Amino acid sequence: MVLGSHDARLGVVMLNPEDKGFANAIDAKQELGPKWAEVVEKGIQTCN
């Protein structure tokens, strides 16, 4: 028996170069593609 959850959430925070954490940030457009805002708005699907 396997218990647990496969829930996932995605959040996007836009950072400026002078913001704390900018050096560790990833580029949403690069990672999610040109329609990244749509992906964030609709949510992500992890069990396709």
C-alpha cells in the first residue's frame, strides 16, 4: 500500500537584479516556454 499525495503547486515571483534571491532564481520563460504566464494561470499537471 502506498500513501501520500502527488499534489504540486507552481508560483512565479518576478525578481529584479537587486532583489534578494535573484542569483538563485530561474528564468520562467526559459524553463516553462513562451506561454509561461498561461501555464502559471492554469496550473501544472504532474500526472499526465
